[in-house]
Amino acid sequence: MQLPIYLVGYMGAGKTTAGRLLAEKLGWHFVDLDEAFRQIHGYTTAEYIRQFGLEEFRRKEKYVLEDLADQIPYEKVIYATGGGYPCWEDNMECLRELGTSIYIRWSPEHLAKRLILTDLSERPVLQGKSEEELLSFIAPQLEAREPFYCKANHILDVDICDERSDERIAEELYEFLKA
């Protein structure tokens, strides 16, 4: 397996939470690309999208990972990518070249259940939506993104949605990486 590890998947898939837990278990470094974007550009992703638009955000986001790869001297790093990152230009191919990518795959129904429990104000495209509206939004978008996500080196299917989901994801990834 080529290091570093890149976690990909839709918003709410657990990339950040499970990624942090996994990095802690392994004693590795963890980088959330949304947080790195904020540190580099001075805006949260939500603020940047509101002010400059999604297209401009995607252009800037593309280079955050490349900048970090040059700056971070560690191989043992777990990166949590933004949900749309793999779907922009050649980003998924870049992830595959730079390390190992893992797609955390959920059903749209489970993603809607997870997302309704989060602060949707930090997710501009989901703000103000009910769980039903979330599902109507997520299902077609996830279907469109699936071909990009499925280019990941590995796919982890998650089928139980409860308060321990992120811990289980981290544990499954840990066992996979240790094998």
C-alpha cells in the first residue's frame, strides 16, 4: 500500500471523524483538507463558496492538497478530502498517484440521516433542508459522483448507521491497513 492515505466520499461519510480516530490509532498525522483550506486562504469552505462561488472554490481547493504534499514531510498521513474534491478535473487521478485512496461508501438514506444531525450552516448547499429534501438532493448528486469515487484504490461499504458508525469505520480501516 502506498502512503499517504486519502479518504474520499460524500459529505457526512465520516472522512474527518473516522480519519482522526484512525490516525490516532495508528499514531499517524491527520489533515482535514477543508481545515487546511481555511488556514491557507483565511476562509472556511462555506464562507469562500458564499463569497466567490463554487467554481472558484474548486479551483483553489485543487491546489491545497498539492501545496500540502510539498510542505508535509511525513508519509504516514491520513487526509480527509472534501466531498466534491475527487470529482473536479483530474483530482482523483492525482490522489491515486500521490498515495492510496479509500472511498467510504454510504447509501443516500444513511447520508441524509447523518447530515441532518450536523450543523448545515457549514454546508451551504444543504442549508435549510429537511431530511426528505436532503435525500432528494443527495441521491442524484451521489449517483453523479459515484464514478469518480469508485476510482479509489479501495472501497469501504458502510451499512450500519448509528452513533458508533465512525468508530466502526476507523476500526475497519485500521484492520485493513494493518493486514
